[in-house]
Amino acid sequence: MTNPKLISRRTVLQSAAALSAPAIISNSWAQDKFPNKPITLIAPWPTGGSSDAVIRAFAESAGRALGGTIIVENKPGVGGTLGATAMVTAKPDGYTLTQLPLGIYRLPHMQKMTFDPVKDITHIVCLTGYTFGLVATADAPYKTLKELVAYAKANPGKISYGHTGTGTTPHLAIEEFAGKAGIDIVDVPYKGSAELIQSILGGHITLMSGTTEFAPHVKSGKLRLLATLGRERNKAFPDVPTVKESGWDTITESPFGFGGPKNMDPNLVKILHDAFKKTLDDPKVLEALDKYYQPTIYMSTADYSAYAVRTFAAEKKTIERLGMAAK
């Protein structure tokens, strides 16, 4: 997986502090023509989950910076790709945007899609990313990742784990781990993180792979975090090892930002980029990121576009290695 440069919140705040709302809208083109109506930002996830909450925080803050309104529209399903599917057919006028999850670079290698994630999308800015973890119910018969592997080997095919959709990062990360660990566990796809959390808390499944919407339930003792999937331990759970630390070389990181249709005016892209970048100076946005344990991962328009090219190629290799490429 591509590992873009993580920058400290302090650095982000210092650089973003130089920007101000008047500076963003001082361009006469922007002031006269954009935005003169609400902007739609597609969240390709259900309402109520961590992704939805963070996207809404960004939308509210960026709307204020632009002197307008950004309305969040939820389009869950198909591994978080419905946002890109809907957005690429819109006019490149800046009024239709979408969150860009890692799955948009992956699913085109697995099935026929109506968009090319490099050619059909203007990558505006990357702002944050997900922390992934493998979580069990508190009463599960395994308390560590090694115990899970031993239990799975003794009970092949009897463990089911939930995730946020076929082909999503939480799904493929565990499939890769399971392959390296030599275990047979059954995946159960859900439409999003909110539905997934409800299922494991309700006892319908005893194991899940997901983002940090699980964190408060781990803190309360209802769930147990067996391992995180990043390169390093999560600062909120310093005693929980990574999958790689536990003995299986699986690292999963997933930056995300926002994009629009291809052929957007560069001046418009800059206005949107600057407005969204300014959100990283907003205490309410930082509070939302901290609540869901999401790091700051900033990439400019140029860097984010280059990241898209690299990641699309890297995901092709991953899908082929896992034997999941479209025939």
C-alpha cells in the first residue's frame, strides 16, 4: 500500500493559518460565480458511521470557508464506489464532489466499473485517513491475534467476520492476513460501519474488520481489539500490537480526500482545495478526527493526483496476488 507522508497537526495548522476566508474568495472569478448555490458532497457510506460524521464535519467547515453551503448526500454500497459513479457524470462546475475512499482504485480491477479513477476524477485534496483494526466480542474464545489463528486452525470455516463490503479495504486486509496465517474464516459483508457495529454488538457476529467506529466500544469493554493494521501502533491503543508485529506481514493504510469530475477549471480546483485545507485549522474538524482516531494526512492537488496514479497501479498488483482480478 502506498504510504503518503504523514504530517503533524501542528505543521498543518501553521500552514493553514496563513489562509483566511477572505483570501479564498478574493478571486473575482470565485466571488462572482462560485459558489452561488449549494454544493453537493457525496458520502458513499450510510449515515451514522465514522466516515459520515467526519465527512459532514469537513463539509460544514469548508462551506463556511467558501461563504456557501455544502450538503452531504449519502450513497452507500458497492464498496464505497457509488460516490465516484454518480459524480463522474456531473458537470465539472464544482457543485458535485465526492469522498474518494481507497476502494475506487481497487474495484475497477475486480469488476467492470463506469469510471476510471485516474482519468475521470479531479483529485482536489487529501485530508485524512482510516485506522483499521480486527475486533472481537469481549466473550470470544480468543483474546489475541495468535489465539484467534490457533482457534481458527482448530475450527476451520467456523469463524465468521464482518466487514464494510466486498472489495473494501477492511475485507481485503483480512483476506490477505488469513492467507498468510493459513486459516479459513468466512467473510460477511455489510453496507457500512454503522450496520456492522450494530451487528457485532448484537451478537450476530463475533469478529469484525473495520475502522475506528469500534473505539468507544473497545474502551467500554464491550469489544476487544486484537490488532491494528497500520505500519505502527495506534496512539489511542498503545498496548495493542499491529498485525505485522504479531507475526504476519500485512500493513493496511488508507488515506482519503475529495474529488470532482474530470476537466475542472484549475482556478476552481484551487478555490476548493484551499477551502478544504483550511478545515484542518478548524477545532470542530480536529475534534471529529480525534473522536474517530483518524490522523491528518494532507496532500495537495498535485500530490493527490500522483498518489492516485501510484495507488491504482499498486492495487492492481494486490488484487492479482489475491487471485481476485476480473477475468
